[in-house]
Amino acid sequence: MDVRLSNYGNASKRPSPVNHMMAAFASGFRDGVDINLGVGFVNENTIPVTLLTEAMQAVAADPAAYRQAFNYGGPHGSSNLIAAIRRFLGRAGAGGPDHATLERKRMIVGPCGATSLLDALAEVLAPGIVVTSDPMYYIYCDALERKGFEVLAVPEDRDGIDPAALERKLLDLAERAGRIAFFYVVTVNNPSCTVLSNARRRQLYEVAARLSRQQGRRIPIVFDLAYELLLHDPEAQPFQSALEWDDLDIVYEIGTLSKVLAPALRIGYLLGPDGPLMDAMVQKTSDTGFSAPPFVQEMAGYLLDRHIEPQLRAVNAGYRRKALAVRAGIERELGEFLADCRGGSAGFYYYLTFRDVETHSASEFFKRLTRTTGRAEMDGPPDNPLPRVVYIPGEYCVHPRGDLAAVGRRQLRLSYAFEDTEGILRALRLMRAAALP
């Protein structure tokens, strides 16, 4: 006899390809031997443990300022943290909306990071078509399809989603355009780290606004800002918030402190117009677990008010050094095999497109790097294989029924965050060996 599952439960019985691949690799991972370029973890050296300890002690020592910090919290989020985020976004260089926009928009805190807010959107919005980029944020897009949404992946160029490709896709939808649920755009794309230009951001908003007016309903456009605080290229254009020109109340921005403070804080926030969607999101937080842990929220607010600017400078300086060193290594070891290399200005990914070398999970390249060719001279002894390298194959990053499905078989994402620089350069040398005939 089997348990009766929901449609989502049935779709979740088998792990996603990336889930399965990473679990298989992690089961035998050898520190100092194997190299994990696939995991999206931040670099451990960027996590300010001393400051986190200071913040915890400050919160515990002042119950008047941090009321009931170790009890249950309210589903909208800590008022201290929300005020601290507003102050941070309002300061010069934070990339947030102007003061007038900040004043009129509502902010809520998710129950467990930005991911929980994305999950909540998929619960409170009616299923339909989600317009996003290709390559896509595969973790969320896989989850959306398990929840009954249809993902419309639109190819990007070096400025983000290609407007001409988007218009073609919308024309192809024809009568089904009424099923568009929302637009979802990661402004520093995961996996490609393509930086969405301000002009392109404005164009995407105008498309969503036009469709909203045509259909007589608000179609949300959600900008995921997960990597915006990691803009470490000094020549890159500062970001502009789309909230500033939103005259239809359709723009929502999801931010996180995971990449610049600590993922374990699980702090994600949603900023956007007040109304039914925000009300539903707050109730979803209540249903999930009342709130994010109040003491963690208070710690985050404390750090934002006292330490965030030097922390940001240190984090971005570290990622800049690694980005430059890894880019040089990519050009040195893999340049002759590549058709394209994106990333390196923000976030901590490079996205590579090979001319001829296939990178998918059944390819010779992948098997050589994971030591699964079945040939002793390539794999080493079964009980002690040669050093292994894991990356995210492009086949998982592009939509399987999208325009880039074929080219995705020659692409990969590598992270330069978690492993140290020398380990990454060693992995690139192993990649070169795997790419050779």
C-alpha cells in the first residue's frame, strides 16, 4: 500500500538531476583531493564569525531593544530588521530605491531566506506561465514546474533577457498570453552571472506593464537581487531599482543577506507594493512557521547598522581577486576550446560555452572529471580514484524544451566562491586534460 501524494508530491519523489548529481558526489567527497566547483556556497572566509558572535551577544544582552528575541516572532518580520534594511538600502552605494520609493513600498521578511519567499510566491499566485531567462535559475524553475507552473525560458544576451526574443515568444503564446502568472528575473543571473543592464530592466518592466494593461490585471515582475551586493567590477554600472518607475504597482524585489553576511542567517526580504499579494505572502509565512527566528533577524539588523559597509568592501575585494585569477586560468587552460565565457563582474560564477567539447552528464568530459569512465588509466583505483572535479552541466541550466537545449550540452557553470583559488586553478588544469582527445 502506498501513501496518497499530491501532484507536487508525486513530482518530487525523484530527485532533480542536480540534486542527484551533487548528492552522489558529496557521498565520497575527499577534502583536499576532490574539487567542487558546482556548489553555490559562499567562501567560508567571507563569513564574519567574530561579528556574528558580537551581534548574538548584543541581542542577548539587551532584551529592551531586542524584545522577545528568543520567542516566536510576527509573520511580517522584525521591525528592527526591516528598519535596518531600509536604512541600508537608503544609504549611498547600496543600490536600493530612492527614499520616496522606499517610504511608499512595503517590506516583509521571509520565514527562511530568499528561497522561502520564492517558494511562497509559487503557493499564493495562481499557476500559469512564468517568464524567465534562458539559461535559467534551474533550482527554482524545476520547483515551479513540479508545482504546476509552465516555464517560458527566453534566451539572454550579454545584457540579460533579449527583448526581441521575448517579443517573439510572446507572439508565439498568442491566446495563451492570458495564462502568464508572473515574470521572474535574477538580475545577476544564476547560472550565467550575466548582469541585467538598467536599460534592459526598464524594458522588461515595460513589457510586463503593457501586458498588464492589455489584460486588465496586474502581472507581477519579480526581480531576484540575490547577487547584486556582489558587484565587484569597478567598471560596472551601478544598479537601479525598478521600483522607482513602477507606476502600476507590479514590481517586487527579493533581496538576501546570505551572500554578504552568512547563508545560515537565512534572511531574505521582499520589497514591493502593499496589497493582496503581500497580505497573502505574510499569511504564508505564518503558515510556514510564524516567522524567521527572531534572534537571527535582530542579529542581522545589528550588523546592518554597524558593520555592513566594511564587510561588503572586504567580501567584494576577495571575490574580485578570485574572479581575475580564475578568468586568467580559464583563458590559459581552456581558451582554445571555448566559444564564450560569461561572468566575473558580479556574483561568483563563470559560465562557459565550448565550441565542440560536450559537457553533459553522459559526456566523456564529465566522466573523465568525475572518474566514472570505467577505465583504470582515467579513473584510478576504485577504492581511491584520482582527483575528481564537479561542475554544473549546462544541460541542467537551460530549459530542456527551450531554444538553448542543444548548446546547453556544451556549457557548464563553475563557482569560484567555495574552493580556494589554487584548488580552482588545479581543477582547470584537470578540465584541460579532460577536454583533450
